[in-house]
Amino acid sequence: MALQLRQAISAYHTEYRKYPIRGEGKEDVDLQSDHKLMDVLIGSDNAAEKDGLNPRRIAFFYWSNTKHMIRRKFKGGIK
């Protein structure tokens, strides 16, 4: 899963030209792979809200335990 996560973050960076975190990006950040990061990488509705980190709702992370979408809305994060 670590490889897929790394690839998802890289794909996000390629698309948006920034990393999927809040802040200026000038300081070192200890990033945890919590639900906030995963919401951004799977393109959840929370990440697409105004000023969200994934306004295009692009799913960068796919995994067999990722919950499926219902009518273009995610049931929520990772199982």
C-alpha cells in the first residue's frame, strides 16, 4: 500500500502542482496518512468543497478496500 500511496501523492502533485496538505509548503511537515489525506486522494466530496484540496474530485488512489461511489458521492474514505 505504501507504493500506491506514494504514486497517488505524486499524481496529485503532477495535477495540481502542490502537495495534498494545507500550508505554504515552506516548512517541514510530519504528514500522517489519516482520513484527511485519504479524502483528498480518493476525491471525496469533503475535498471538493470550496477551497478544498481536490476541487476536480480526481481519484488518485485506488485500493480494493476503498469504498465505492454512489451517484458520484463517496460513501466515505477507506474501510
